[in-house]
Amino acid sequence: MNISLSKFCKDNDLPKSSVYRRCQELKIPTADGLASGDADRLLIEFDCIPQAEEPAAVATATVEIGNHQMVLAAPQFPQTYSLASLRSSEAISIDDPLAVAQQFLEAADQIADAMESDLLNRKAKLNQTRQAKDAIASKAMALKLQQQRYQEKAYQLDSEQSDQTYSLQDALAQLQTLGKPQDS
């Protein structure tokens, strides 16, 4: 029976993004959950193998040795031992490497999430810019057509206005010729 990636991560206290990336690297499918064999493989990958239960106590028999030997008192051993005298080198280590690794994984997950969020924001901004460009281009095309119609109509109206004005001037000139001549 398959287990969801989220439940697997929660049960084993693992960051989901790290487990998901490891599944991709190992080509483990996650769409329908993790198969039990894949879950076992991931437990090994992340060193999360559950501890085996302790075996039940076995009844023991008591054996008496008898009195055919001489028993000596136990020698007194020192209470403190130093391994420094047995070593020939020094090692450099981090006090709690698993805690450091956990901090790194959490920081890496935060960075990965921030990068994904930034990409989504950038994509949204691109879509908004594309919509604005399309709206402006459409309106500019309509305005260009309207401008052409305006120029044609304005030309027609100007021509007709000029024609009517010339006709009016001709009529006024005729009226003036009908009137009395002016003496010079």
C-alpha cells in the first residue's frame, strides 16, 4: 500500500522538498504516493532506519561453580582514563553536525521556496505586462482607424465648407453688382 510523500516526511521528520528532490534524483515516482520498497529505500538514503525492537528477555539458568578454586580479591583500577595518551593526532569536528545539517536543509528549503515564489511573481508581472501591451495595441489600432476616418470626414467637411463659402461669396458679389455703383 502506498504512503503519501507528505505523510512519509511527517512520520520521519524530514523536509518535504529535500525528499522530493531525492525522489527525482533516484527516479522514484511520487504522483501516487511512495511504494513500500521506495519508502524503505528513502529511509536508508536519509539514515532514518527505525530501530529494531529489543528481543524479549530470555530465561537464564543458574550454574554454581562449586568450591574447587581459590578466589583472589579484584585489583584496584584507576577511576579516570585518558585517551589522549593513546592518540597520535587531533581531529577537527563540529559539535553537532546533524543540527548543522538540519539548519542547512531548512535554509536551503527557504531559499528554494523564495526562488520559486520570485519566479511566480515574475511570471505574474510578465502576464500583466503582456495584457497591458495587448490592450494598448488593440486600442492603438482602433485609434489609428478612427484617425483615418476622422481625416477623411474632416477633408470632406472642409471641402464642402470651402465650396459653400465660395458660393456664398459669389452670391454676395452678384448682390453687390445689382446695387448702385459707387461714385469715385
